[in-house]
Amino acid sequence: MSHLLSVDQFDIQSIADLFALTEKIETAPRGTYKVASSSVLTNLFYEPSTRTSSSFHSAMARLGGSVISINDVSFSSVSKGETLEDTIQVMAQYSDVIVLRHPDKGSAARAARVSKVPIINGGDGVGEHPTQALLDLYTIHKHKSLDQPLSIALVGDLKHGRTVHSLLKLLRMYDVQIHLVSPPGFLMPPELTQTQDVWHRDLHGCIQDVDVVYMTRVQKERIQDATLLQQISNYGISLELMQLARPDMILMHPLPRVDELPTCLDADPRSKYFEQTGNGLLVRQAIFYSLFGMPIPCWRPVS
């Protein structure tokens, strides 16, 4: 079964294959790759989403498929007490692939154990968000060579941000110096860190030296401690900090943003976060193409 649950299912070669396919889709006339004309996607989102749900929907539509959208489970049988496992087994009867977002870490793996169709992890709590990490890496790939040494700062709520958890795993495959920038209460989980990583309390300590700054928002919905929120209340990037950065540095953010990324930076040519969202559509088209248009998907099967 071709579930896509974690970036651990990729290696350098499979990433290269996926990115080569993404580039073909990006440059081809729209409508070239109608490989999903008889396929149905279920978007099953237990948490709010704009970019992930919409880009998966658009990706399937552009490949000729159709979509069942469940973006508010309060209007589904979940409100009656139906378990995740039962919902998955029902929706697998109606669709050929399910994209799942759920607040519980490990929920995608739970779904995969009972599903007869592929599950794509659209974010499982503070666990992983593999397709977001792939589109982030694709954005870096388009502007920086992954074959050369790079220096990347991951900034903000590194404890609760699943996007940085998955991205960091992918970056470990390459020659990348990692700068972890956060207050003490928002550190990257220790199981994801290595001794060569450099921790900074704020961006002043590294922004002059990095090729990529990857900002994240505070995951307020996952934090109960008000004193912890105060620790990160004014944490972010500014016009003044951008003036210290390299001319060829790129600024990224998975969005949505709150106060950590001011709109005055949108016009800076180094800001790539809206381009990221477009890359999300392309990478997710490539993922569906890999499922429906190739004998074997780019990623390894779940062990």
C-alpha cells in the first residue's frame, strides 16, 4: 500500500525523482497530465486548513480527478462519536486516496492500518507534515543548490511546529548547517536535534550568515501555558533584521502568519512564502501523479 505518512519514506534519489516530476508538471501546458481522470480524493480534515486542503483539491482537479471535501468534521458522523478508524474505512469505500489532517500525533499511521486506499498525512498534531516539508525543500531547491553546503535557520515555535519537524528530517540528508532559533520554552524536540546544530535565542545571532530563514508562527492552539506564550509574544523577523541578511538569502514561511512576519516584507524579492504556496500545488500534483501515473510511487512503502 502506497501510504505517505512520513518524510522517512524518502531518500535523496526519491526526492530527486519527485522534484524532476514536479518540474515537468510545472513547465508542461495545463491538462498534460490527466492521470487521475477516474480517481476520487477524500480530503478529511479534523483541523482548519486553507493551503493544504485547497492545494490537494486543486492538484487532484488539475489531474482530472474529483474530490470529496470534509473540511469541518462537526458536520460529519464524527459529531455523533464515530471513531477515526470507522470514518477512514467508510471513506475508503468512496475514494481512491485519502488526505488526512488530525490533531493527534500518530493519527495518520492509525488510519493507514485500517485503510484499503492510500493515506497521505496532511498533518498529525505535533508529529509530521511530510508534503509541506517536500514543497519547502522544493522551494529551496529552486533557489539554492542542494548539492552545495547550505546554512539554514529554523525560527519560532520549533517545539510544536510539525512543518519544521518534517523539514529538518529532510535537510539532514544534505550538507546543511542547522541554526535553531527559538526561546527556551519552544526548543526543537531533542530527538530531532544533533550536536552540530547551533541554537540561538534570536535571529541576530545568525541572520548575517544563513542562506535560508524559515519562519514559523506560534502554535497557540497547542499551548495551554499563558506564561509560555508571553515568552514568544514578540518573536519574529523585521525590516531591520532583513537589512542585515545576505542579498541572496531567501525568506520562507509555511503560512498562515500572525505577528512574526510583517507585510512590509512581502515586496522584498528575497521573500518566497507566497511562491511556496504555489510550489505546494505542484509538488502535490507530482505526488498524485506518482500514485496514479507510475508503476511504483517515488517513496518507500510504510514498513
